[in-house]
Amino acid sequence: FGAAFAAAGHTWTTALCNADTDGDGFSNGNELGDPECVWTSGATPERSTDISHPGFSDSYPANTPSFRLVGPTPFTGLLQARIWPHP
């Protein structure tokens, strides 16, 4: 996550928010309480509990379902779901 944040100019962008930098199936925004990617500096995120670290794959929101498209392109493939509790 740190490298991705630095590459984004140390700015919370929609792309960084939607990315899953640790590969655990949860977006960075979901892990940091901004699942809709609307947070701005100085504002309170949508959720301030069940926060996890977007840089560690063994840290994830406990009660949040996760879905991602796994395939050859960003628009085709299989929908993969992870429903709580996380294994």
C-alpha cells in the first residue's frame, strides 16, 4: 500500500481507493472505511470501526463481503466472492 500511495503522489485517489494492494479481496477504501471512495482530507470516513491495514493480506474488515472480477481483462471473467467471516 505504501508504494501505491507514494506512486499516487501521496494523494487519496479513486484508483488507489478501488485498488486491492495487498491482494486480500478487499479494496483499500473498504479496508480504510471509505468503501464508496468519497473521502476527502479533513472529513470523517463513512466507517471508523472495523478498519484494517491495506498493506497486509492477513488484515481485513471482519464483517464485510468482498467481490472481485477475476479474468483476462478488467471487464471479463468470473465473479469471485468472499463472504464473512473471513477464513
